[in-house]
Amino acid sequence: MAGDTGLRWWRRLGLRARLTLIASAGLAVALTVAALLLLGELQSSLTREVDSNARQAATEIANLADARELPRLLPFGAGTLSVQVLDAQGRVTRASAQGDRLVPLLPAAVARSIARSGRVVQMPGGPIGIAAPLRVVAVPAINHQIVVAAVSYAQVSDSLAAVTREVVFGAPLLFLLLATATWLVAGAALRPIEKLRRGAQEISDTAIARTLPVPESRDEVRSLAVTLNDMLARLEAAQRRQRALVSDAAHELRSPIASIRAQLEVAIDHPEAVDWQPTAADVLADTLRLARLAEDLLALARLDEQADRPRRGRPVDLAALAEEVCARYTEAPVSVTALASGPGTVLGDLGGLDRMLVNLVDNAVRYARGRVMVTVRADGTWVLLSVSDDGPGIPEEDAERVFDRFTRLDDARSRDPATGDGSGLGLAIVRATATAHGGQAWLEDAGPGLRAMIRLPAAPGQQRGDRDHGEQQGQVGDRQVEQPHRSARA
């Protein structure tokens, strides 16, 4: 339970506070370890120096003893408090000025053991009237003599105490300074994120499209800002498209609904003056127009959903599909034929590809003078589908605009204005379908007439014949498809 409370407390903290706490905890551990290492190393170094002084003094006296030149009063080096020479029985035979001439510093057995091992022992200084502890060494000399030297440990203790006081008072101050610096650095690092948050809040409050501030630094925050701006741009574009679609759809729906309403109101108000059969036929025509528009809008909505996540689908032979679709136009006012140089298999939705091809053929039949040609051929890793007619064509500057939703050109492409008035969604559905299948759609001049081009990725394992071989198999020269240089690709 306490653990859950602690976790909730931690989660409620801001990112800046959490970063500062984590860094401060690391600093506290680092400073503590550094202080302990410093004190340990200082103690070890000072202790080695004191032991070296004591051993040096004892060694000098032992050398004099070996040379049989011991004076009555033993000299001693700097920092050495007491030097004694013990005979084989442990009696003091020589001593320094501050050394005791009666009581040895160490018992004989202990002195010999220390002399053999070369170690240094620490003992209280009380026996020789010193409050501080002593560091004592023993060095063997001639005739089983032992030279014992003692050095005060007070200087080391005083130095350690002084450094400890500095560490105790200085380390917390250093910790506070570093923690404050961490808090300020974390705030500076998070300031661009706070600007992004305020910018996003302003967009949310005002509902006005704008870009988030992008920091000058080339770091992860800049990448985040750029990504968010790209996302906002895509969302704004999608919102504009949605508003335009709703507006255009409402405008398109208004006309047939108004026509149906007017005819029904006239029929209800003046039933004796209405011929019900033509009225019913007109209402049915407007109803069918509404149904087609609803179907087209639904198809576009589904294609928009698939645009960001194209599906692989199932293998579809475009050559066979083209022949099947062309067979439905035996009663069309113009000739509709299909020409394929071998299979053109792609992965996709059969229903969607069928609708795309029907839209292209319907458009071509509406404006053709005498013939419509549908061709399918493989081009490396792609399958090219073209639908061409011998109609009047369209201006070059309109080759891209016709793919916009609810776009209609003037009557230059209309062979029959009475039947040529579509919803303006046919080519939009064509391009959306091609894009959803990972392909492209564009228009080009067929000289005379217009050629609609679709390029889709070939299915894995699609037989890719050589282009020259494909031409030998019946590919018509004037149907050769080239990438247009004047049309933007979807």
C-alpha cells in the first residue's frame, strides 16, 4: 500500500522535478562516495608517510648499532618522538632524549615479532605521556638487538579531522549548487517543449490553423516539432477536404432534392393537371441520381480510409477484367474494345478495380466520337492500364484539375449535355482507387482524343516479358504509354 502511494506521488511530479530528483540522487551518491574515497586515500597516504619516518629513524639507529657506533644519547629524525634499543633480554640499553630508559615501548617478544614481519603497530601514547596514539616500528640489529621507534599520529588525526569538517560542510553546499544547476538546465532543456505545449493550447483554444514553434537546435525536440507540424498540416488538409466535400455534397444534393420536392408539390397541389407517369419517371431519375451520388461518396470515404494503409488484397488479372468490362458495352453508341499483351496481374480489390475501370470507360464513351480502346500491358514491376477515346480531349491546364472532386469542365467534352452531366466524382474515385492500390493515375493527349493512364504495382511472380517481345506479340505502336511530363502524379 505504501509502495502504491509512493508511485502515485512520483507519477504526479512533473518531468522537470523527476529529472532533478534523479540527477540529485545520483549527485548525492557520487559526492558521498567521492568524500569517502578522499578521506580513505588521505588517511592511507598520511599514515604511510608517518610509518616511513618511524622506519627510517629505526633503520638509521640499527645501522649505527651494526657499526658499533651507538652514542649514549640516540639521535632521532623529524617527527620521531622516542627511539629505544633493546638487548636480547628486552632491556633498554640506549634511548633518545624523549625515550624512556627503563620501560621498553614494546615487550621483547612483540618487538621481535614486529621486526620479523616488518609491520607497523598502533598503540596509545599514554605510557610515554602523549595523548595522541603512536605508530611503532621495530628493526633488528646486531647481537639480537631490536631498535624500536615511535612516531606520534596526532598530525594525521588533525589533518583528517580538518578535511572531514570541510567535507561535511562543503559537500552539502556543493550538492545544493549542483541540484540548482540541474533544475535550471532541465528547465532550459524543457522550455522548447513548453513552447510546443502553449502553441498546441492556442490552436486548441482558437481553432485557428497555425504551426508550432520549431527550435533552432538540431535535437529530438526539433524533430518532434517538425513531426507535429507535419501532422497538423495533414490534419488541416484533411479538414479542408472534409469541409469542401461536405459543402460540395450539400450543393450537389440540393438540386435533385429540390427537383423532387417541386414535382411532388405540384402533383399534390394540382393532381388533376399532372401526368403521373412522366412525373414518377422524373422523380425516379432524380432518386437514382441521389443514389449514385451517395454510392460515390461512400466509395470515396472508404478509399480515403485506405489511403494511409494500403491493403495487398488478392490477385486480379487486369487483362481479363478489361475484356469483361468491355463486353458490357455491346450496346454503347461507340465501339469499345480491349487489347492486352499477356496477363497483367496486380494485388487489390476486384470490386474497386472494376469500379475504377467502369468509371474510365463511362467517361470515355460519353465523349468519344467513334471508338474507345482499353489496353493492358506489363512494364517491368508495373502494370499499365490505359483507356483512350477519339473525342475532343481537354485543355492541358485542366489535366490535373479534373481529378478534383465535383469538378466539371465546360461542354467542350460533352457530346450530349443531357446525359453528360455527371456528379464530378468519377475521376476522383479513379485516382483514389489507384492511390489506395499503391499506384498512380493521370491523363495525357491521345491525339486526337484523351488517354487516361493507370499504373499499378505488378503482383509478385507476375510474368514480366521484354518490351520488344511484348510489341512483337501485338502491342500497337500508337498505344505506347509514356510517362507524361506535364501532369502531376497523385
